[in-house]
Amino acid sequence: MISGIFIILMMILFLGVVYWAWSDRQQPTFDRMAQLPLEDDEPRNPGGDKR
């Protein structure tokens, strides 16, 4: 009985995450993250290696 309730709760949780990921509100965030590998890296220390 408890395992059946647990499975149903996990299915509801999974469907909630899928709904959240595919919602239109997340589209701009995912588009921005998709472009990150294509952007040039900025130098970490543009003034040289000063310690």
C-alpha cells in the first residue's frame, strides 16, 4: 500500500518537473544557457599575473 502511494507521489513530482521545464516562462533562461558554450571566455586576469 505504501509503495503504491510512493510511486504515485513520485509520478506527480516527475510530471511537475516536466511541466516546469517545458513551460514558456523557462524558455528565455534555457535559451541563454544554451548559448554559454558558444561565447568566448574573458581573461580572468587582464592586467597580467600579479601576486
